[in-house]
Amino acid sequence: MNKKVWMAALLAGQIMTQAYAGYDIEVAETEEVEVEESRFYLVTKALASLGEEIEHGDALLDGAGGYGIGIDLGYRLGNGFAIEYDFSYARNRVTEKITGHEDEKVNAHYYTSSLDLVYVFEVTETVGIFGKVGYENEWETIDALDIDSRDHGFIAGIGLEVGINERYKFLVEYEHSTIDSPRGDSLYAGVMYNF
């Protein structure tokens, strides 16, 4: 009786395999559709600022790592190039070090926006490596130290994007800024939505 069950299972498996193989060939021949990527996209991302030590008057400001959020709105120009408008908010702890005084730790807030040129090199159909350069404006506030300043400079970044499906991609990015602030460089992780 045990042999009959095994034989029936093997026979059913053989029939299903042949039926599925025939179905697969028909689907492949009739449903090959290539989906074109939309020109517009939106990225929402979390960020980690790495902090930096800078001089500010007679004090030394030491920025600890912080966190924040960001959003990018992009338009693909073609041939791997895109243009992006980026906005982010970050917050970190800053230690004010003055010789002969006790160190003071305070909260700092950063609002940044930039206009970037992006180039994506497609490694595979779902994986791309990208680089970006842009011009950035930053508004820094450290209330406890009476600092409310605006500065501008350039950014350069590199990252990796991985397609999840036709609409969504996961990405990670490292971004360097020429602006001297306790915020420092940033790491990003986020999701891209293609319209």
C-alpha cells in the first residue's frame, strides 16, 4: 500500500511538472512586456549625521552624531542623468569647549536644501550605483549658544539603489558637504517611488 501512494505522488508530480512547463512557455511567449521607468521620482529617507569638530570664535564646537529625515524630488533627464531637489532636517548634540570653562552640551538643528545633478550606472536590471554633485544651503540653529546662521557650499555623494519592484527602489547614500558645521557628513537610507 505504501508503494501505491509513492507511485501516485510521483505520477502526479510528473504531470504537474509537464503542465507547468507548458504553461510557462505560453506565458513567456505572450506576456513579454517591458515597463519603462517614469521620469519623475520621490525619495523619502532617514539620515544619520556623523558630526564634526569646528572652531567658532574662541570656542571649539564638537558635533556628536545625530539623526534626521530627508526627501528628494527628482526628474530623469535620460542616459543615466537626473536632476534632484533635496530637503532634509537633522538634529544632533554639540559640545561647546572653551579653555578654562566646563564643557556645555546643547541641541543643534539643521535645515538643508540642495539642487543636485545625479548620474546612475546600471550594474544589473535591478542594481545601480549613483553619484551626485550639487549646491547646498544650510540653516543652523543652536539656541543655547545664540547661533542662528545660514551658509552655502557644495555637496558630493555616492550611493547604491536596488529595485524592489516596478515602482519602488531601496537606496543607501553617503554625502559629503563643504559647509563647516558640527553636523558633518551624512549617511542616508530610504525608499524611492517612481511615479
